Amino acid sequence: MQELITEQQAQQIVLGFCLLIFLGALAFAFFWKPRIVKSKRPLFMAQALLVSLTGPLLAGFWFVYNALEDHYGLDSVKALGLNALIIVVLALFWGALFFRLLPARFGRTRKA
């Protein structure tokens, strides 16, 4: 029985998606930058860079995920636990990095 999607095709789809995230975020930042107040542009560009780096981060995680699954097998609880741990650590790190910059951009507005 032949697979619907081969391993190489799945890898190409994931890497294409990661490239789309990277280039899409940079394109969004490039076209949206003139609309941002000059004082907030450095913060906006830092956030755009972080969002664009999500693509390569996901690509790296994809390779780590595949390496763990190839080593331990798809039905391994150990691989599931390691992948879950990696996801939680990456999410906490990436969230802390991104949301540390976010409050400065969306500060409180004054009441009239």
C-alpha cells in the first residue's frame, strides 16, 4: 500500500510553510513600517524580526522531532514526552521573548 504523502513531500511542505512564515513576516514589516510612528519603529521591527524567526525555529523543531521519532519510534512514550518538553520550553522562551516587547507597544491609553 502506497502512502498518500511521502516523507520527502511532508518535509517539503513543512519547510515551504516555514519559508512562507519567514518571508511573509518580513514582507508585512516592510510594507507596514511607513504607517508606524517613528518612535515605535524600532520596537515594531524587533517584533517583526521575532515573528519572522518563527519560521526557522519551526524548521529546526521539525528536524528535532523527526530525529526523536526515528530514534524511539512513533509509538514511544519517551519520544512523546521529549517532544512535549521541547514544545513547552520553546513556547515559554518564545512567548517570554515576544511578550516582553509587546506591552511597550500596546500601552494603556489615557481616559478622556
